[in-house]
Amino acid sequence: MPVTVTHSTVTTTVASPTVVGSPRALTQPLGLLRLLQLVSTCMAFSLVASAGAWRGHMGNWSMFTWCFCFAVTLVILLVELGGFQARFPFFWRNFTITIACYAALLCLSASIIYPITYVQFLSHGPSRDHATAATAFSGIACLAYATEVAWTRARPGEITGYMASEPGLLKVLETFVACLIFVFISSPYLYHNWLALEWCVAVYALCFVLAALTILLNLGHCTNMLPIPFHSFLLGLALLSVLLYATALVLWPLYQFNENYSVQSWRARDVSCGDRNPYLVCIWDRRLAVTILTAVNLLAYVGDLVYSAHLVFVKV
């Protein structure tokens, strides 16, 4: 049976529920999993901070990731220990699975970016050992958050909130990938010389805002404020995003890897890539990363479009 997605608060039975409002919340499977998340992220940023191995943009990103995930996980545990879910402004299950999905993606990015752009450039010694251990704990945290998402997402035949369904999780992926794109295009020289590249940046920004707005509307139970049915809104948004990202996927590599537009088409010719600075990502690598992330987000929006069309046109 398919998952029925609603924007109302409908509670369902979840495997291994957490006992709330009591210390027993920490002894349930989901509570223990969140303790693992808390310890792993704490160990990651503590090891890096003790060695001072987090300078530069990539180090700052990784440190922010671990500190943010630790903080939000701690808040979730405290809320559940105190039984304050009813006072929380968001539907609790929607909120926790959204946070878990973001945290899994953040820890995954840190587990990949930090060793590639930072750890490998450290000389052998205590600092490198601490950074390597921090990367391992980041990977453990990623697996723990991903496990929570797998445990608490909607099951076939289950009536649930939007964020616990596949389209809701895709919205999280879309906004996260867009944030990564913004990190790589943070330097205006990558796009300010060509109108087509500025169009691509506008596409990334517009689609991010619309996807983030959809998430906030769901978390805040405000979907009834829309002038059209929510599922129709999702379908139109997904179709628009697919069309916009398709143009960006064509224009961005065309203008970034074509020597007719005064750019270096090969990495070996980019002088910025010859500097083995662990704190910087060279220009050519930034261009390639944005191209890959654009393709990833286009696939996510295509999947979103399929799910949204199913909700609108297929009657269950």
C-alpha cells in the first residue's frame, strides 16, 4: 500500500517508540541511538578542537557540522526527557526526522570533505591522529542519523506528515545540496562575468527558497494558507524546479569548461589548482563540484516530480 501524506498531525505506531517525559527515554532503542549521535559528534569536534585542526573554510564547515548536530540532538533529547513535545511549535515527528536527515547529510559531507581537503595535508603526528579519529566519529554519527531516518520514516500504508514521507525527505536533500552549491559559488568571480551564469545562480537561489518554504509550511502546519491544494502546489513547484535546473545543468558547464568563454577547460591548466593549500578549493574544482551538485539536485527534483504527480493524479 502507498503512503498517505497529509499536512495534519496524525500519530502512528513506530517501531521501537521512545518513552517520553522520563529518563527511560534514554534506554529505548531510539533514545540509545540519539545518545550515540550525541557522543559521536561530541568526540568529533572535541578531537579537532584539542588539536587545533580546523582552520580554513573546510575545517570551519566540518566544525560547524559537528557542533550543530551535537546541539540539536541535545535539544531533542532534553525535550523528550522533559516531555515537552506538546509545547513545541512544530509537529514533533516531522521535526525530528527533518533534523535527523539534515544531520545525516551534514555528517556525510564532513566525513568526505574534511579528510580530502584537510587531513591528507597534515603531517604525521598527534594532530593528524586526532583529525583521523574525528573523521571516524563523523562517519559513525552519519550512520546513526541515517538509521534514525530509516526507523522513523513513513511505512507503506501509513498515514503520516509530509516530512516523514519520501517527497518530504527529498525536499531536505534538495535544500541541503543547494546549500553546498552556495558554498562553492561563494566567490562572485565564478559567475559575475556572464549573464547565463548569473541565471544559474538565480535558479539555485529561487529553488532553494521555494523548497525551504515548503518545509517550513509543513513544520508549522501552515499549508492551509496556500490558495491552492497542497499537493497541486507541490506538483507545480517540482515541475518548475525541474525545468529551471535543466537549464542550469546545460548552461553552467557550458560556460565554465569552454575555452571560448575565457576559462580553463582542463584542471592542469588552472594555476590555482597547482597550489597545494589545504585551506582552499581551487577554481576548477569549484566549477566541477557545482556541476555535479546541479545534476544531483536535478535528479532529486525529478524524483520529487514523480512522487508529486502520483499524489495528484493517482487515486488510492
